[in-house]
Amino acid sequence: MKYWKKYSKEKLIQRIDEALESTVDFQNSKYLGYPVSKLDENVFNTSGAFLNDSPLLKSFIANPNNIGCHTLGKSEEAFKGSQELEKEVLKVLAIDIFKSKEDAFDGYIATGGTEANIQALWIYRNHFKKAYKASLNEMVILSSEDTHYSVHKGSNLLSVDAVSIPVDFNSREIIVDELEAIVKNLVSEGKKYFMVISNMATTMFGSVDNPDVYAEVLTKFNTIFKIHVDGAFGGFIYPISNRNSTINFENPNVSSITIDAHKMLQAPYGTGVFLCRKGLIENVLTKEAQYVDGMDLTMVGSRSGANAIAVWMILFSYGYYGWFERINTLLLRTEWFCNQLNQLNIEYFRDPFMNIVTLKSEFVPEAIAHKYGLVPETHNGNNKWYKVIMMSHVEIEDLLKFINELKKS
Ligand SMILES: *Cc1c(COP(=O)(O)O)cnc(C)c1O
């Protein structure tokens, strides 16, 4: 781990104070032209000794705007400090976790996984247009049937068809024969340019797609394709629990990745990370963004610098080893839970590197599922699965109560 270190509380506070000092000070400065300010002191409690120990609250009050993308070209001068911390977050993710080479990636902290996934599709749509003069009809989005619905939002917004690939009911793996048949058919219909969303842990099952399976089939049919990994849920777990994972930037099939900080990392909402290889993000340059100093390469405009600081704080409070231990605690609980289910002969799906266990609904009476807040696969009848996610608040004591009730039923 080159960048992912653990800092003391004092150091964290000091770095954040420095970052905020280099952010434009609206009270004492001559910035007359910025339509921005710190939080309204007539409304919010913006001063007091309590802020000394609350660097995140201080950041929210200072309200820096991390607008734009800071891995490429120039950036707004006024918010250097929080942009710098964002860049450190991106380095930890791109280089330490997802094995990019130095300076070989671009990215930013988006509003969430939805935006990051759509940003990827937007980039690829424009890339296919620019590089191959592709028409919308010649493009198609592929993903498994367990893929997050943000992909369908992207398809709708970008006017590119989306096709779902069936998965095996028990293993949740893409059915390769079906994938082949679908691609073959799409090619015969005139589709030439494929954008794939490959899951690094689906929302419902925690199942992980193998992007190489897509690459193999798409190469076999001589198509042009780009693969985006949706690690919105699994991005802070899977690459850490599975040290041999090849789903990262060392894999030439992987072009971009989504990672949400507001799920497993428990950051404030509005912290999804988008990462891609160099040379791609320029495809979504908005030339008309003239009042922004630097290139506007992001879907969202203004965005919270305090959110970037929050992610930075979490990463550098734990450090790699601290996070590794935390993940392992959750995986131990998951293992314990699976052992209990095995003893009860209850059928479930679980990826061995993930903290989600999805139970077949026939083994869980609806009332118990409801009582324990299990999430069904679908809310409109015919539900076949319920999931349990081992988060930090889901302790063995809680799981035990659930198991005992299942035993009784
Ligand atoms: C949650 C999730 C998303 C969407 O993320 P938001 O941050 O809610 O926009 C996308 N993909 C997967 C796999 C997710 O779990």
C-alpha cells in the first residue's frame, strides 16, 4: 500500500485544517465573483469550541465546492485544499486497491453509484461515436439480470438499448451459452459496439461477475467493447478480501470502475467514486462550461468538497490494515451465519469474499423476514429471495435471534 496509511487523529485534523485554509475564505477575502459561500451563520451554528474536534462539521461549514475533475488539467483555484484530499482518495482507490499504474487514471467523487455508472456509459457512448462514427442503433449495453437498475436509467438517458443476460438461479453466474446466443443475435441485428456493466457484487446477492467472460465472448464475435465494473457495493470489500482478484486495472479488459463510499464505508450520502483509465474521460468534456476554471468532465456540476474530505477521513483513520480487520470481522460474522444456515438446511447464495447472504424465500416465513428487516428481491409478489447484509450494526447477537426464530418456525 503506497498511499493508504493510517494517520493519528491530530494529523487528520491538521491536514483538514490546512486544506480548509487553502479554500477561499469567504469572510476575509476579495472573492467578489463566486456564487458560493460558507453555510449561513444566521441559520446554522457555525462557530464554537465543539468544531475543534469535528473536522468534518468544520468542512461542511466552510462548504468547499469540488466542481470538475482534478486528475486532469486545471482546477478551480478557490478550492485547492479539498481537491487535494480528493486526489489522495482517488490514489488510494485507483492505485492501492485497484492496481492502476501511477498517473494512469482519471476520476472524481460523484454523487453516488448511479452517477458513476451513467458517467461510464456516457463516456463509452461518446467514445464509440467519436472513434468509430457509431450510431446509437449500433451500440448496446450488456449486463446481467442481477445488475443495479441505474444501468437502465443510463440506457434511457443515453438512448442506447440495454440487454440483460440471464444468470443461473443458484450460482447467480452469467450463463455463458445465453450470453453467446444473445451477442450473436445482437450482432446479426447490426450491433457492433458493446458497453458492459460487470458487477463486483450485485446489490441483491453480492455475486461477482467475471469480466473476462464478457471479453471472451465479445472478442469471439469481433465486436468492439468496453467493460465497466460496478463495484458500488463490493468495491471496498471484494478487492481486499480476495487478494487474488483480477478485477482491477491490471486486467486490460477493465476500463472503468464505480465504488460507493456511502455504502460499506459509511460516508455521508453523495460519495460515489468514478475511476477510469487515462484517455477516456475527455469524451464527456463539456466545452461550454466556460465559467469553471479547468475542464468540466463530470456529469454533476457543483459538488461537496466536504464529502470528499469525509471519505479521506475514513480511509486515513483506518489505514489499510485497520480496514482489512474491519472487513474480516464482517466476513467472520457472515461465516458464522452461513454455518447456522447449513445446520438448519436452509438454502442460500453467498460469494465467499462478500458479506451478503441471500436466503431462498421458501425457507423464511414472511413475518420473520419482515420482523428482522430482510430485504426481498422484489416487492411485487413472487419474491424468491431475502438478503441479509453483515454491516457493522449487524452483530452475532442479532443474527442469533433471527436464527432462533427460524428454528422455531
Ligand atoms: C447501490 C448500488 C448502485 C447505485 O448506487 P447509488 O449510490 O445508490 O446511486 C449501483 N450499483 C450497485 C451494485 C449498487 O449496490
